[in-house]
Amino acid sequence: MSEKFDVIVVGAGPAGTACAYTCAKNGLNVLLIERGEYPGSKNVMGGVLYRKQLEEIIPEFWKEAPLERPVIEQRFWMLDKESVVQFGYKGLEWGQEPYNNFTILRAQFDQWFAKKAVEAGALLINETVVKECLVEDGKVVGVRTDRPDGDLFADVVVLADGVNSLLGKQLGFHKEFRPDEVALTVMEVINLPKDKINDRFNLSENQGCTIEIFGDSTKGNLGTAFLYTNKESLNIGVGTTLSSMTKAKLRPYDLLDHLKTHPMVKPYLEGGESAEYLAHLIPEGGYRSVPKVAGNGVVVVGDAAQLVNAIHREGSNMAMSSGKMAAEAIIQAKNDGDYSESSLNRYREALYDSFIIKDLEKYKDAAHTFEKHPQYFNDYVPMMNQAASKFFTVDGTPKREKQKQIMQSITKEKGRIKVLQDLYRAWKAVK
Amino acid sequence: MHIVVCVKQVPDTKIIKINPKTNTLDRRSAPAILNPFDAHAVQEAVKIKKRIGGTVSVLSMGPPQAVAIIKNSIEIGADRGYLISDRAFAGADTLATSYALSKALEKIQEEMPIDMVICGKHAIDGDTGQVGPGIARRLDIPPVTNVIEVTEVNHKEKKVLIKRKQINGYEVIEAQLPCLLTVEKEVNEIEYAPMPNMIKAARYEPTVWSVNDLNDVDKAQLGLKGSPTVVGKMFTPPKPEGGKRLEGTSDEQVRELVTLLAEKKNLFNFDVNNS
Amino acid sequence: MEEYSGVWVFIEVDEEKNIEGVSLELLGAGRALADKLNVPLAGVLLGDNIRGLANQVIYSGADTVYVVDHPVLNLYRTEAFMKAVILLAEKYKPEIFLYGATPNGKDLASAIATDLSTGLTADTTMLDIDLEKRLLEASRPAFGGNIMATILCKKHRPQMATVRPKVMKALQPDDSRLGKIIEEELELREEDMRTKVLEIVKDVTKKANLADAHVIVAGGKGLGDQQGFQLIHELAETIGASVGGTRDVIEAGWLPHELQIGQTGETVTPKIYFAIGISGAIQHVVGMKNSEIIIAINKNPEAAIFDVATYGIVGDAHEIVPKLIQQFKGISKGDLSYV
Ligand SMILES: Cc1cc2nc3c(=O)[nH]c(=O)nc-3n(C[C@H](O)[C@H](O)[C@H](O)COP(=O)(O)OP(=O)(O)OC[C@H]3O[C@@H](n4cnc5c(N)ncnc54)[C@H](O)[C@@H]3O)c2cc1C
Ligand SMILES: Cc1cc2nc3c(=O)[nH]c(=O)nc-3n(C[C@H](O)[C@H](O)[C@H](O)COP(=O)(O)OP(=O)(O)OC[C@H]3O[C@@H](n4cnc5c(N)ncnc54)[C@H](O)[C@@H]3O)c2cc1C
Ligand SMILES: Nc1ncnc2c1ncn2[C@@H]1O[C@H](COP(=O)(O)O)[C@@H](O)[C@H]1O
């Protein structure tokens, strides 16, 4: 008696919703299942949404989506105990159409995005957990939910269930993630009046700023921290790989506390009120961890397929693009009446042909390199700070002499060869 | 048996935040939900339907977004949903609300006679519990408030047997149909809705009426105009002053406390419990 | 509107013909309002064979008692009571009319407000008068108790409110007080009633205990876990007290829900209230702040509970409570040497 859908999408995050939206827009009968109270209720993100990939799905989305601020300035901080070296870019062109990227709050964004999918014709069911895929003759034919009479059937099941994709694991597409393949990130939303934010970050109406923080923010472990501006709140967060966290015996909320009370960070937060505290995993295994993404009657998209570029904090955009590519393959499969792995592999081909896998491949060694060689975080960030301090301190020493002293102090500590080695290794990892 | 349940969309007061400057609700912090008592009301109607058959309708007054809670009611097992939504209804207190809802009930009655109306004990945003009895008066049917059990429904003889919560216990009441009940949370446990209901709800579109769709409405009795009560000021409750802090080591503090309480020791019931 | 005058209180009577505590409290509060307005205070007494209670209403503060005595009014039923009250209100036109926020009081007030087309403020916890405008200022918790709102009824009479039990103070009964008793006749027939009370079942569970308890030991999330909460039971048992808890404790499943104290739970007024590991959130405090002596034990010196405590101990419950138990056990054995 259970009715059959063309597509069942598990998980209403950016990946699943993009897929459901695209399928529904093209007339497919789509069911989107989300375990949260509503889409986004439990979803976490630092908060930078890239314009390009969503625009390809919903043109001019910025006119209606619940966005916080367009980002017009991106800063990078090399943080030491009591100092910071910073650089960045601020450009007013990013404050106008078509914009570069935006800060968002996921609880609101995901709800809006899912509403678009519903308007396009998808059926959304919340508060329902998909327990497993139903498999017949080596083919995924539907899902089993935790509700009474809860089996549902479809030609294609889309696994968009996020970083810890239990469903993908059940199908044997990937194994349990290793602790060095995922980062545990904690973040807090801190309410702060608009005027204060604009003053402290030197912004005008409807301008946003992002700060990526390296170094002391993670107490020298592999990972990063961030501080982003929303309309009337700040998102601050920090994360490291699970493996470094265990190795250094760190507790995530201690790291966040450390960051919030850091003398370079604290003045930005002063007087703010904590509104929400969130923790989430980020897949950081990169290229080498991407699992099988298509099977008979099933595809895997977004974080569930480990599609995150940790270095450029890109994830939601890759999630959306992968969702869209999967949808296109499914639409084609429907036209052909063929939902086999080889038919759905069109999605895999598109993915590997796109910026997503190309970017991941480019950085395939980065995380590994930085994790193995903690000197990048432990030594060089403080060194940069010392060097900057020396350079900018006016004490009568000629500048040329200063530069020489700086180079000497660096190579004295590490040895010239070692520095060169490190530089080369780092370049290779991100080249 | 046709049961109509009145359901209201409310902000979730569990996670509500108040803007300390303006003393208003921070809407961003408060997702809108189906009033928890009304969820139990729908569940009870569905339970009665399962026992003796019939139709369960739900009725809500609110902005267009209130469609969401009508869908929630369909998930629980309601068959039909009606939303009355119009600027004319806005700003209503309980008197104006019960008037508007009773007019909608009269209209539903034209489609199918109503045997029972069920409301929640109260809505968690207003916390008044006045709308239910108000509707009963307007429809001139007997109200039974604070219901903790619907023991028996006899549609043929037009009788129901009910347990009603009282200050120190409960009463067993027999009421004639049609009647209006307001239910406590104890009345039932919300069941985890089966998948077919979920899919039905996702597709469901309720009937939406504006004020002009209702019959013989006296607009002066609606919304802000029809509401005798107004909110004067809002203020944070005065903070009481603290009493005495005991000092010293924990042993000293405990000893001092027991000394201070010694004169009250006749209150302590040592004999009964301390063998 | 000028023809409306006087403050009225609905006198609720239980099936054993005792006046409910809340009605006596309202006579106390009503007295203050009536004095401010310089008008009489009246009680409305309905039931079967309850004339005899009228004097008690006067002793507790009323100047007048309106009585309707009729067999059909034996037990509370909306239809019957409503008819009687409306008869009186339309005839004598009070400007203010208060009811206890009990199941019957709320039910009755809602029905009457509908028929008289007037405003009704629910669950009031503070009452005052704006003398200039002769307006009742009825204040109540709003938005889940985070804030108070004052509700006014400017253009309709009577101004009506239901008032929470145990927040107003009853007067000391004074049997030298004199007053008027006015009895009204009303035609009521049992055959016209559409509801019947078949049975009344008294609940003698802990819940009733909690409301009447002289001593309550209440615990909060600060006890850590269900295991830690045993300390509360132990202390309560030692001194023969009842046990209560905060909503967080009930939600964690450490106590059954009828033992929740606070805005969405029970309001209690014991002689002694121990608040152990309780932060003192306003929603909890409204349910216990009228206790005679409040003892707070909390390891956070800034905890809000200390603002309402008579005696405060800053310290770890796991250390303090066992010591308290030990000391109390000492007393019970008659060994008062160190007290
Ligand atoms: C702290 C943090 C900061 C980040 N910052 C950025 C950033 O600034 N920019 C950026 O682009 N990316 C960022 N990311 C990455 C980004 O959040 C993810 O890449 C993106 O959310 C992936 O989308 P998704 O749809 O694949 O997964 P998710 O967003 O995780 O969605 C998965 C959905 O599936 C649901 N679900 C899971 N299992 C089931 C089940 N069994 N049944 C039903 N439903 C299920 C979940 O409830 C969830 O709604 C960040 C991540 C974190 C944790
Ligand atoms: C609409 C609404 C209605 C509500 N209704 C109610 C209600 O009826 N009743 C109610 O109680 N709450 C109610 N609440 C919840 C209320 O706001 C608080 O969340 C709740 O009272 C907090 O419970 P708690 O004090 O046990 O826990 P917490 O707030 O977690 O406080 C624990 C306290 O224990 C202290 N502590 C920790 N460890 C120790 C130790 N070892 N020794 C000593 N002290 C320690 C801590 O310092 C802290 O002060 C309501 C909330 C809302 C929004
Ligand atoms: N706007 C509304 N729409 C539908 N039902 C309502 C509405 N307001 C109140 N009710 C019903 O009346 C009950 C009591 O509400 P209240 O008197 O506001 O506490 C609720 O539990 C609902 O069943």
C-alpha cells in the first residue's frame, strides 16, 4: 500500500535540499526526510555561504533568502599569546550585486531553502529518522524510517545525511571515519547590537567581515578558528581534528573558552550575550576520503560524501553543487528508466569533472602535512609575531639591519635547512 | 461523531527570550509550535475516533503561517483543517477570540453537525484557559474544563463520561452531547505519528476563511476593537532582597543553621520517619 | 459605567462545605482594593445549605454577602453557578469581581465574562488600583513568566480577574465584624442541567501533600544526577518533610511531574523550604517565594536563589547535606547539646 516516489532524499541540509529542489523543479515526485524538528534546527556552520553555487540553483536568491550580511572584508590572523599578525582584503565591490559571499545562520537559511523545495513540489517530512536503506537484489529500493508503517519506496535514494553518514556506512560505501579525517568544531552565537558590531569591525550598514584565525586559537594544534559578523550577532568557533584533540587531551569547549578570553579576541565580544552553543563534525579527510558516491538506486552527496575543502572553509557550496549534479543524473536516469550504478555514475563523472574534486585533489596532502608537522602552528606563528614586533618597533636600528636580525633569529631557532624544508613541504601541500 | 478541536500556534516559551529594553518577545528566538495542550486535544479526538468512528476537524485562528500547526494536527490523525485568517481578527483577547472561533464553528456546523468541541486547557503564550469556556457559552453547550480522562463516549445516547481534575483529586462527570471539553496533558500520551499521516499532512491544504466567509459577523466584536482588555505596562518582577548568608566552615554553617531552626523543630516529623 | 460600584469576591466552597483558602486570600486582597476605592467589599456565596458560611465571609473582611442557596447548586457546575452569578451581577453591578484561579473559579469567570461581554485577566499575581481612573491594575506573568504584564479593562464593567492561590494574604478572621447578608431567589431545575457530577474522588497522593506540607526539601539540577538526588530524599526522610523539585529535575526524570514546584507546577507555602542545588529561576521562585523560611544551599554565590533565601549557605550540596542529615539525626535522638 505504501506509495512509491521517484526520489527519496535523506537529510534537508544544503546538499539534500539542493537535490530535492532540482528534482522537484523538473517534475519528479520527491520526498525529503529530515530528522530535526525543522530543517536547520540542528545544523551547524561557521556561516559563510558562497554566492556562485546557490545562484546556479536559485538565481538572485539574495533577494529573498534570509542572509545575514554580504562579506566585504576577509581577514586572516596569525595569533600569538599577546599579539597578532594580520592581513586581508576589503573591497566595496563585494558589497554589491552579484556579491561574493554572505554570512548566514543555518537554522534560518535551511528552513528557507527547504521551503523553496516544497514550493517546487517536494514533500518535506520532519522529525523522522531514516534507520536504514531497503535493499533488494543488490539494489536500494527505499528506506526504513523510525515511524509506524514507516517503509517508503523510491527509484533512487539520495544520501544527504551529513558528515557521519550512517547510511553510507551501512551500504559499505565507506568505513568508520578515522579521527584524523574529521574535525570537531564548537561554536557560539553571541548576540550583540548592530551598532557595536559596525563600530568594532569598522563596517557600515549591510557589510560583513570574516576573520580566520590560526595559531594560538587552537593552542598550536591543527585546526582553525573563526569570527564572523551577522546582522546582530557574531559567530565564533574553533575546531581541530579529533586526533589532535585526543592527542593533546583537549576539550572542545575549553578551546572555545580560551579563544573567547584571548586578549586579541575579547574586545570584539565584550557585552555580548551568548545565544546558542553548537558542536559539529567537519569532514576533513579531503580527496583521499571521498567514498563511493553512486550505487544501484542510490547516490551520496555533500558532507556524507566528505566533500569539504577545509583549507578554504568551503562545504555548503560543494554540498549544494553535488546535490544539483546528483539531481541532474537522476533526471537523466528517469528519462532512460535506468537507475543502475552505471547510469547514476553520471553523477560521479560530473563531480570528478568539477571544481569540487579538482580542489580537493589539489589539497589532498595539506591536512596530512600540517597534522604531521605541528611546527607550522607551534613555531612559525609565534615567529611571525616576533618578527613583526621587531620590525615595527622603532628603536634606532636601521631597517636593513633589523631584517637581518629577524632572519637570523628565525634560522637560529630552526636551522636554515629546516626552514626551507618546511616552506617547500607547505608549498607542495597546497600547490 | 464529529469532533472539532481548536488549535493555536504559539511561540515555544521554553526557549523564549525577552528583549530587556523593549520588554517584547524576541521572535527570532522563539519558533512557533502547536500549543502542547492542543496537541493532546487532537490526540484525544483521534483516540475517540479510533474507538467509535467519526471525523476529526481542527480549527485555528491565526496568521497564514498557522497552516503549519494544522498540518501537525493532520499528522496526529485529524481528517480536516480550517484556518480563519484575516486582519480583522488581529489583536484579539480571549473574548474576541471565542467570538471569532464560535462563528467559524457555526460555519463548520453547516457542513457537518458537531458533537463535541475540544480545546487545550490553556495556550502557553497567554496562559488564560478562557477561550474554551467562552466558546461553550457562545454555542450554548455545556463546558467541562480540566479533563484528565474521557472514559466513555456514547454517541447514540448523546452522553460522555469524563474525569475532571479538581484541586484535591478529580470528579466524575456525565455530560450531554454536544459539549465542549478542555484537556490537561494527563489526558493522553501523544503517539508517534505513523508515516501515512505524515505524508497526508505534507500534502494537506486546509480550508482558509476570511472574515467575509463567515456568516452574520458583528465586526465590532472582533480583533482589537472587540477586546475589552488592554496591556498596560510590562515590567520585570521586582527582585526580592536576600536574607542572611551564613559564614564559616561548612561545619559551622550547618551548626548555625540547625541552631536557627531549633525553635521550629516541632515542625519536623521525626517520629514518623526516623526509626 | 458610574452605576457600577463595589468590589466582589467569588467564594468557592468545597464539597465538605469548607471555604477554599484562595477565597479567604481574595477577601484579604479585595479588602485593600475596596478601602482604596472607598467602596464596600462583597462575597458571593453559592451552594446548597451554605447560608451558615456567610458570617465567616464577613469575619474575613466582607461588608456584604450575597447568597444563593439552592439544591441544584450543591456541587459546582458551570451552567447553574453562572446563572446565579449573572443574576446577582446584573442586579447589583459590581465594578470589580475577583475569582480564585482554580479549576472552578477559572471556568466560572470565563463563562461570565462571555455573557457580560467584559474583560477578564487570568492568573493574576498582583492587584492594585489606579485611583485617578478608578481602574483595576491586574498584573500577571507573561511570556512564560519571564516578565510581568499589567492588564487593564478600561471601558467595560465589571473588571474581572482570576487570582492565583497562595499569593495574596488572608486577614486574621475577626468575629466582631458586622455585615449585611442578602439572599436572592433563583429558579433552577435539575432537569435543565446538561452535566451531572457523579462522584468526587479525593486524591491522597504526594501532590496533595506538597501543597499542605509544613516542610519541603526541594532539589535542583545541582544535585548532579538521580543518584545525587537521593540526598534530598534522605534529608526529607530524616526530618519528615515532603520532596519537590524544579522543572529541570522533573524533565530529567528524577522525580514524577506532580512534584514540580513553580509556575507550571505547584505553588507551595510551607513553613520551611530547603532549596538545594536550585539556581532560583523566576519560574521556580514564583512557586515557593511565599514560604516562611527559605534555606538555600548552592555552590554558586551569585545564584539568584540567594535573593529570596532567609538563610543561605554557599557550598557543595554533596558536602553540606550529609552534615545536615547528621546534625538533624542528632536532634531527633534528643541530643541537643550542640544545638
Ligand atoms: C563549525 C562549522 C563551520 C563551517 N563553516 C562553513 C562555512 O563557513 N562555509 C561553508 O560553506 N561550509 C562550512 N562548513 C561546512 C558545512 O556546514 C557543510 O559542509 C554542509 O552543511 C554540508 O551540507 P550537507 O547537506 O551535506 O550536510 P548537513 O548540513 O549536515 O545536513 C545533513 C542533514 O541530514 C539530516 N540527517 C542526518 N541523518 C539523518 C537520518 N538518518 N534521517 C533523516 N535525516 C538525517 C540532518 O539532520 C541534517 O539536516 C562548516 C561546518 C562546521 C561544522
Ligand atoms: C515557561 C516556563 C515555565 C517554567 N516553569 C517552571 C516551573 O514550574 N518550575 C521550575 O522549577 N522551573 C520552571 N521553568 C524552568 C526554569 O526557568 C529553570 O530552568 C529551572 O527552574 C532550573 O532548574 P534548576 O535550578 O534545578 O537547574 P539549574 O538552573 O541548572 O541550576 C542548578 C543550580 O545548582 C547549583 N549547583 C551545581 N552543583 C551544585 C552542588 N554540587 N552543590 C550545590 N549547588 C550546586 C548551580 O550553581 C545552579 O545554581 C520554567 C521555564 C519556562 C520557560
Ligand atoms: N487563535 C486560536 N485558534 C484556535 N484555538 C484557540 C485560539 N486561541 C485559543 N484557542 C483554544 O483555546 C484554548 C485555550 O486558550 P487560551 O484561553 O488562550 O489559554 C487553546 O488551548 C485552544 O484550544
